[in-house]
Amino acid sequence: MHIHSDEAIILHSRDYGEADRIVTALTRNHGLLRGFARNARKSRKRFGPALEPFALLKLIWNPPRSGELSSLREAEILDLRTGLRRDLPTLALAGYGLELTERLTPEGDLHTEHFALLNAFLDHLGAVGAAPTAKLLFELRLVQLAGLMPHLLHCAICNAPFTEDIVPFSAGYGGGICATCATGNDGPPVNVATLGSLSRCLRAPVTVFADLHLGATTLREGGSILGAALAAHLDRPLASSAFLQLADSMAPVDPRKK
């Protein structure tokens, strides 16, 4: 019987029966893994607290037979990422990252960049806490890896470069619309400078979050653009979005921003 071993990030797990667990993880070299951990809630030696969301592990498993889950054999904790539980906004944003990664990572293929991105994102949140820039960078990079990136520097209809300072953004067409192609009812206006800033962000490695700063307009408009792009391709809303909005509403307000 084949045995696989790889680094993995636990995306979610749920109890099954009296002692077992069903686990979804993103592995570094094997893509998404859905596994069955027999006696996981009783076996401290084999699993202990390892199968909790956010944890970085060395996971050992037997691949599945047709139509079955993988059989998880053992897990070695590399990082439980306790820093993600520092406050509600950080925890909520980390959970959002897990769910969005699972929804935008196809099964059956290798996704080493997806793993690198999520791993760096969680490490960054654990070190410095939640921040709007980190959220936007994560969404931007994941949307690009998933092949859903809107047109940023050219018209989504005619592919001509923008000559205007402000253009309408159409989720249906998948990007900004130039003045020639615009109909007057294409979508909300977006600064071309925002589209340029997003494009420049994509030049940085997917693992870099520190020392990247975005202005208030880029964060607001960029968040709207990516939110529209995601909504157009997700078959249902993210369950973590409501928790994220609640956590953000409860976060203390910086008096410098009043």
C-alpha cells in the first residue's frame, strides 16, 4: 500500500461518529487532500491537536481507492499558528483565507503556488494581525492563480489601453471598459491609477506581504473590483464573509482615521 507524506495546511475538519474526523487540507505537492482520520479524537499520539484549522503539519496518508477519502495515518505539528487567535479580526480574516483557497483551488492538480500563498498569508497574519492590505493582496494573487483576473490595463471589450483617468468596471465583461466601448451602464467608476496599482502588486512574489502599502482609494476600489470578480465566479457566497464583516465592525477604530 502506497504511503504519501507532505507538508499540509488544515483548511477545515469535522467530527464524524464518536471518535473520527473528516479533514480537508491543502498540501504543498499533492494539491487538495480530503481524508478520513480514524480515532483522531482519541489518538493523542497519532494526531493530538494537529487537525485543527490553520495548522501547518507534516501529514502522512494512504491515497484513496476510487470514490473514497484518503486514509490519514499520522500528523506531525510544524506550526499551530496560535498567533492567528490574537483577536477576532485576525481569526476571521484567516478563516476567510482558508475558505477562499478551498473554493478556488481545483482538485486533482498540483498547486504549489496556492500553498505558498496561503502559507505566507497565514504567517503574516500571525505575526502582525489583520490588515486591509493583506486581504487585498491575498485576494488579488489567488484570483490570478485561479485564472479569474479581470482586465486591468486594457479595455475588456476591445483590448485597447486606457487613455482616461476613470473608467467603468464591468464584472460581466471582466474588467474596465474604455470610453469608446462604454454604454453608460457598464458598472461603477474606477480610477485607472487603481488598476495600475493592482497590476504592479502582481509583480511581487506571492509570498511577500510585508512592506507593501496601498492607499485608501486603491483598497476601496480594489476591494470592490475583486469582490465583483469573485461573486461572478463563485456558485454561492462564502460562509466566512459574514463573520469577517462582523469582526471588522467590532474592531476598535483608530482615532487617527476619524
